[in-house]
Amino acid sequence: MGDFVLINPLCSETRKTERLQAILDASLKGYSYEEIVTAEEFEKTDLRGKKLLFSISLGESGINLEYYSMLKLIRLRRDCFEGSVGGVIIDGNSELFTKSVSRELVFSANRSGCTFPGRPLVEGTRSLKNFNIRAQNFQVDNLGAYMIAGRQLVYNMLQFKPLAKKQPKILMLHASEYKTSNSLSLWEMVREHLGECDIREISIRNGKVMDCRGCPYETCRHFAEEEKCFYGGPIVEDVYPAVLDCDALVMVCPNYNDALGANLAAFINRLTALVMTHKFYDKCLFGIVVSGYSGGDLVAQQLISALNMNKTFRLPGHFSLLETANNPKEILEIEGIEKRAESFARTILKNLKNEGCGSL
């Protein structure tokens, strides 16, 4: 049995996969693995409880037909990755599509049980300009930085360990109004089953929450070293310390126009200063998203790309609870909602207390 399974959807045009193959050769040297290249092989293989590396060549179009055949299976088999831990290397011949395809994959795999460590994505755009900073830091060219990142991802995936907290500390952030919010009503149903946890709730609805101004790196670093930010305010005074103290962050997010609300988006942007000096690989991310009509998956993917792929929070399997409700308190009338809320609470507890989840 190998160290992991490489899920490498077949691309019939070998020329398009040459750079990705070079990255894989550098990243996988010294490891043993089983490789899956077709949807037929994928369907026949038990991938539960495994370490998984997804490796996808997109070309210029951003489309790999074999990958989409696999994606269909992932979405239809909602337990096919139960207890597994994954990472993603994705390569394109365009400046577009690598991130959107990646977060769609992570979202779908996560709904089928796959856990992802913080920063589970290594992506190569056509120009590799996305590696400019890493190349400077490592004093190599951009291709060399790409190879180093791939190697580090594989190491992080293989070394991933579940948390085991006796009394987990949970931080819930929201920007809603309790009287009318379906999202907060759903959170209250979940919270009822988290009695073993130390829970802190912070609203960033009231008060002036300034968005990130995009300070120069040196300025941001200067404030970050004191766990502060240029703008100060409640984000620095209340939210930063709570984030540092928690074991899990629960984002309660109503779906506003298929996007996070402004205050929650501002929080994520302002978190950049804290990430300068702290990493969150040992903190779990969970999301509760309620949409008035549709599009909860889009908001969940925003959380994935911003907080898991970028800000280093780990993404436990089944990290999000997505529901649809429009009128105030309508969420309370949905059939089976209490059972789904209880099940989601159990998912949170399993991942924080290591009660049979992700214990590879």
C-alpha cells in the first residue's frame, strides 16, 4: 500500500501536461502511491480513509473532461471520501480558471467527506506570476518555487493529524440581527448540541468595521508584529484575540447576492495582518449559510478560498451546513432541520475532539 492515492485525471494531449508532470516528479520523489487516471478507475476504488492528492491539468480552456467525469461521481457519492485528507495541485495554460476549478473541487470533495489542511492548493497559472513572492523568498525562479510548493503540500498532507481537544473553544462570528435572521436561528439549533464546548459569539454588525486599505507589506507587517492593524477598532480589540484563542471558527453567513456580507468580508480582509505573524493550521473552519433562494454553494466556496486556501484554517469534512429560507424564522419550519442541525453539531465535535473523524 502506497503513501497516498494520486488522482490525476487523464489529459489526452501529453504536451499540455509536461509542466504538471515536472511538478509531480519533484513533489512526489521518494513517495509511493497508487494512481487513478480515469473515471472508471475512480468509481471502482475505495477512497475512504485515505490520503489523496488531486492533480489536474486544465490547459487553456480550464476544462479537463476526465476530471468532470470524476467530479460527477464525487457529487453523487456523498461519502466517497469519508475520513480522507486531500491536497490539490492544478496547472493551467491561462491566467484564469485554476482557482475557480480548485475551490469547486474542494467544496465538492469536502461535501463527500474529505478534509483539507490549511493551504491545500498549489496552482500554476500560465505565467507563474502567482509565484513571484515565493520565488523571491526562496531565491529561486518561479518554476522552482512552484516545485517547492508542491513538495511542501505533499508533506503537509501526509503529516496532517486530527485535533483532540477536551473542551474545544469555538468562536462564532456573524453580522446579522437575531430577531429576523434565519442564519442565527439555525446556529442556535446547532449550538444546543455543543454543550461540551466553550463558545464565544461576536457580532460585527454594530460599530464601524473598516475594510482593508491594502497597506504596503512593511506597514502591515509592522502592525502585525503587535497583533494590530492600521485601522484598529473592534476587529483588533475583540476579534483578533478571539481568533487566536479559538480551536474552531464558525462563520454564520446569510447569502447576500451570492456573496458574503460586507462586514464578514471586511473581517476576512483585515485578517491578513494577523496571518502575517500567525498561522491557523490547527484551527478548524465551519460555515453555516442560509440563502433566500439559491447559491449557498457560492458563499461556501468563498469561505474555502478565503479562509482555508488563503488564511490557512483547516477544512474538516462536511464543513458547511447549507439551507434555504427566505421570510424571517422560516428556517424553523423546514422539515428535518433540527436533525440536520444536530448532525452538523456532531460533525463539529468529531473534528475537534477526534471522535472517529479523520483519524488516519
